[in-house]
Amino acid sequence: MIDFKCSSAVNHTEAALRLFERVAYIPIFTVGFSFNITALCLFCRIKRWTDMHIYMFNLLAADFLAIIFLPFRILEAFCPITPSILCSFLLCTQFSNMYCSMFTITAISIHRFIAVRFPFLTKALVYKSRMIASTICIIIWVMVAVICAYNHEDLLPEHLKHCYDRKLMDKLRTTFLLLLEILGYIIPIVIVIFCSTQTIYILARSLRYVEGRDRVERKNIAAVITANMLTFIVCFTPVHIGLLLQFLSDESGTNFVHVFLDVAEWIAITNCCLDSIGYYFLLKRVHKRDQSSC
């Protein structure tokens, strides 16, 4: 059962944050839910799934789970929920979905790089590619679930100020923070930047050998990869800076850290919306192409 403590904000900072969350999260939920449902319908129409479709569906699953629990965050902005086991579940879901998205995007970046850099290897593994993609997606979910379960103590109600807010002076355990920062952020972002820049470089270098439609298509692919890389950096960097600031902060900096972390979490959740818009248009184009070839 959900218990509310609908009191007025204790200071101007908390009042401003509640107003920000009310205004900011509703459009994300509306747009993200609509595009995710539409993308899910388009996935159901795909006749022949490739390894990339499997990665994209895994990304859709992670984003969609984040979106469907977002109404609790919106409700919290209007009337704070008393910390409970439900809040621990919601926080664990939030962490799990974010890192499943990050790891899946990392896997997609590696897949693109291998496809461009080692095309003969990709052709040799074409019959096993779907099995490899499915295995990687399962490993991602299992790994995230194990990390979340092992570190669930950091998300228990006694560590929470509100349902979605940890007590700023109640620090994350060092091992949990290091897992989030190193395994969850630094390693993926290094891989994404390396694979994306290398793929873009290879595509740009190949432009001198192609003309017409192929040239335009490769330019478009390079532009999409660039946009995906920048989106990854912009969406997920602030929240990990915020987690580090929360760990290092003292009482004098709690207001700044609280505001920074709240805004950073909103920026991170916008990735679900941006992802859904991206693969909605991609799948729509693929579906139209399949219809025209019939």
C-alpha cells in the first residue's frame, strides 16, 4: 500500500525541484510511452529478425520498463511518497533500466564497429549472430540484476529521504559506487566513444570509393552514430557526476548536490524518449521498405 506525506515544501529549493519535476517528467512520459508502444507494434511486424533487431528490442524493453514506472516519479512530485519497500523496488528498477540501456547501447556500438572494421568476420558469423546477440542481452540483464540484488541494502527505506531521494548524508557504499562509476559508466563510455569514432572514421575514409546513393547512405549512418554517441555522453555523464558529488559532499553542499542530482536524473531518463523516437523512425522506414519489396 502506498503511503503519502503531502506536506508543503520546507524551503525554496525543494519547492523549485517539485515544480521542475511536475513540468519536466510529464512530457517525457507522454512522448516516451507513445513512441515506445508504437515501436513495439512495429517490432511485432518484423518478419525476419537480425542481431541488430534483437539489440534494439532489448533497448526498447529497458526503456519501456523505465517509462511505465515513471508515473510514480510524477506522483512523487505532487505528493511525496513515504519511503517503503516499494520505493526500494522503484529505485532498483530505475538503476537496472538505466544500466541495461547503457550496456545495450555499448553492445550496439561494438557490433557496428565489428561490422564495419571486420566485414568478413561478420559474414562468417551471420548464422550465429542472432544467438550471440540474444546471449549478450541475457547476460546484460543477469549482470545488472545480480549487482542490484547484491547492493540492495543501499536502497532500503531507512536510507531514503523521499521515495526517489536518498538521504544526501547517507553515502553509498564505496564498492557500490565504484561498480556504478567504473563498470556502469567509465568502461561503457570509453567503448562507445572508441567504437563510434573508429566506425565514423572508417565510413568517412570509404566515401572516396563510393558515389550516389551509397555515399549518401554512409553519410547518414555516420551522422546517426555521431548523434547516438553524443546522446550517450550528454544523457549519462551528469548523473554519474552527481553520484560522485553526493559521495564526496558534506553538509555545506547538500542543496547544490540535491538540485544537480535531480536534474541529472531527469536528463538520464530523457534517453528513453530519445531512443524511442530514433528506433521508431528507423523501424518505420524498414517496414515501408519491406512493404515495397513485397
